[in-house]
Amino acid sequence: MTDSNSIRFIVIDDSKIDLFLIEKVISTNHPGAHITKFDRPADALDFVKKTDSLPAIIFLDIHMPVMNGFDWLYEFEKLDDSTKI
């Protein structure tokens, strides 16, 4: 079983309320988990490209302006294999 403290999450949603609620649910079920939130998908994509510690789970809103969840996944799939989750 994985230690909850070592679980990394990324939450990508343009709604501040949804970001808050998802963070609350995660932190309640996995106290001490590392949660990184983004309200702009492009920022999350930049983060994933640069980070050395990828998350175990990504919560991704599908319906967002500018770059929707499907576009984000398409761009994520084009990344180097070392950044795959």
C-alpha cells in the first residue's frame, strides 16, 4: 500500500470553486498528500514538462476555455515518454 504522504496529485480546472472542492476531497481522503492546482491548463502542461516528480493522479476538467481537457491530453501525449504517467 502506498503511503498517503507520498501521493502526488495535479488538479486542473478553470473553476476556483471546483479546485477548492477537489482539494478538500483529496486532503480528507489522503491527509498529507501533495496537491498542485492549476486554473490554466497551459500552466499545468508547463509544470509537467519541467517537474522531476510527476503526479500519480491528474484530475482534469474537460470543459475549459482556450485549452480544453481533450486538447490538454493531446499535448500531454506528445511529451517525451519520461513524462508519461
